[in-house]
Amino acid sequence: MRLPTPEEALPGREAPLLVEPAHFVNGNTITGDCPQGLRELVVGMGCFWGAERLFWTLPGVRVTSVGYGGGHTPNPTYDEVCSGHTGHTELVRIWYDPAEVRLEDLLKAFWEEHDPTQGMRQGNDIGTQYRSAIYLSSDDDLIVAERSRDIYQRALSLSGFPDITTEIRTGVPYYLAETGHQQYLAKNPGGYCGLSGCHVRYRDH
């Protein structure tokens, strides 16, 4: 339940994990840099299996992948992240077309579909790897994300929920997870999905 210091974190490895580049659902490439004309959003909302499925079904989303970030260990494995000794949280990386979907709309789905007030957990999933997070690639997007947090905090407070604990930052490296975790619920339709929101609507007006 405590994030390790850089000195305490596992050393990791220099080389990235080998990951199948094709998205299992739509065949688009999940490796490399964000394609030209698309924008990137990276979120953590508990177990990444169900969270990734949520986003690949949304209009305007071209590519999703799952991975790790927010900690210290370079190119970690799933087991290392689950040990709590990397500082990373489980993440979904979303490449989307801003001409078809707004960042605000993606953040609305993020806020409504998990509980951002729980700290180092989501429901029965407990540990630093399950903490809520939004990682962004520009200061402009950071402003949008912080505004969305404040909007949703007001709605949560009116419904009796505590303060949001979501980590919101820019410049966070993202490490792809192993192929077996990519689009997991498309490969395993009966698999575990831990998504559970607060049943509080996000209203930006």
C-alpha cells in the first residue's frame, strides 16, 4: 500500500518486453509512437483488462493497449508490478482521433466507470498497481484533466463521497504489458472485469 522509493524499486531491464504489435480486436498497431493525427491519453482505473475494453468500444478511439507506468522500474513484467516493488500502476493507453471524440468525453468515461476516491485500490483489488491515474502528453491536456477532476469532485461531494485520489501528471513513461494481457477480455470473454463506478454522473454544465 506504500509506493517504493527509487532506491527500493526493482531494477527492471533495458530492453522493452517483446509484444505482438497487432491489436487483437481491430488489427491496428499498438507499438511505437502515437500515429500522426491522433492524440494520446493514458489512464489507470484498477485492473487494466476491463478498462481497456471500455475504451476500445468508444467512437473515435483508434488504438488501445495495456501497460505500466507511474513508478520507477524500467520495462517491468506483470509479476514485478504486482509485487508492489516497481511503483507502477496498471494502465490503458488510448490513441484517439480528436476530430471524432473530445478528450473531455474520454475523461467522462474514465471518471464514471471506476471509483477515483479509493487510493491504492479498486474494490477488492488492493495494491499500488490499482491506483487511479491520468497521464498526459501536454500541459494543455493537463489543464483539461484537472478541470474534469474538479467537476467530478463537486458531483461526488454532493453524493457523499470523499476526495478524489487520482494521480494526474505529464511526462510519465509508458511500458507495454505482455501480449497475454493485451485485449485480454476479447481473448477471454468470460474473464475478470473489476470495473465498478460510483454511480455518479459527470456533468460539465
